[in-house]
Amino acid sequence: MPLLQNHIAVVTGAGSGIGRAIANGYAREGARVVLLDMNETAAADVAREIRDAGGKAESFLLDVTRRDDCVAMAKRVAEKVGQVSILVNNAGIARRNGMLGAAEAVINDWEDIIAINLTGVFNVTHAFLEPLRAAKGRIVNIGSIQSFVHLKTPSSPAYTASKHGVLGFTKALAAELGKDGVRVNAIGPGFIETPLNEKVRASNPALAKVFVEHTPLGRAGTAEDIVGPAIFLASDMSAYVSGSIVMVDGGYRTV
């Protein structure tokens, strides 16, 4: 029997990269997947891809920074799809600018990154909280190696702060919702080749080399490398796992 049979899974940022891979992986394991993304066309394309492969999927436009829209989306999903039992908070952005740049750029980075990467996780989780509690559901948040460390390579303090926040939020929510049977965990990707960092990899190959040379497995990760851990944390295989982060970084944090 597929591991996620009879589940309805919401995945934010599902139009590309890690979100797209997780949505496809969940569908292969029998879940009905709801894909949410600011890029409505991209999300619709992935949903069609899933249906063409025999899976079940719907897609909707959502900006996770808009709290009222998140609440409205939760109601819409409940009416059109059903009771959500899995939530993956994947939507996020990354900008590698430090604190010493132009003041306007630094401030814009902080406001945008925190709004999407951290407040967006809160907005979507809060909106879907009641169905998740009713279903004794599972929440999977996408953190980072920067949930623990600030990389030596050029990297925004805002991004590091946002991913530290995601891990803290994961632990706090796991402690609070455990009595309701809701499990809350995170995944900590390392250097994963996705469309999000494609331009940086193309323009600064030395940066990618720094990551790979520090990684014991000797390669960058792919979006597919995140799928197995995401399935594990959403399935009954992890029935006694909550408040944890599964690092998917090729061993980066061991050295």
C-alpha cells in the first residue's frame, strides 16, 4: 500500500525545485496533492504533470505573505478538495547579500526574506491548523543548514535568521501540538541544485565549488534527494518523530 494513501497534502512553493519534487513524490505515494505557488502557471503545470502520471493534484495561486489570502485558501481547499492532513511549508527565497551593502537593499532583503521564509510559514500553518489538528496531521517545514550555521560564503543575515526561525518554530509547534497528535518536523537541505540558485551557480561557479568541497559526499544535492525524507516525515514510518530536523546536506555539518 502506498505510504500516503488517503492523505491530502498541501505543498507551498510547489511550482519548481524542492516543492515540485515533493509534490510529485507524495502523489506517487498515493496522496492527493494541493500545489500552492505565487507562479500560478508553474503550479498548474506540475499538477498536470502529476495527473498525467496517474496521480491526483490541484493547484492554486497563493502569496504566503498575505495572511488573509492564506485563510481564504484553507477554506477553499476544505470545500473543493477535503480535509488536509499533511502540510509542507516549502515556499522561500534566498538572496546572498550581507549587512554592509546599500542600506535600501539590506532593508529590502530583510523585509522580503523574513516575510516569505518565516512569516509565510506561520501564515500558512495558522490557516490550516484546524484541519491538521482534526486529522492528527503532519507538518514538514523546509529549513536549511543555515538553521544552524551562517555560511562562510557570501550569504544574507536575513536568510540565516529566517531559517533559524523556521527551526525554532518547528520545535515550539511540535511541543504545543503533540497533545493533538500533530507531528511537526523539518528538513535541512544543504547545497541543492534548484532553479532558485541556478543564476548564482551559473555566474559564480567558485561558490558551488566551495560547497561541494566541504561536503563529504562530494556532490551537490538534487531536489529528488529531499523527497525520501519528506515522505518519511509525512508517513506513519515516522509515527514517533516530532520536533526534529532531518539534515539532507551530504554530511556538510559533520566537518
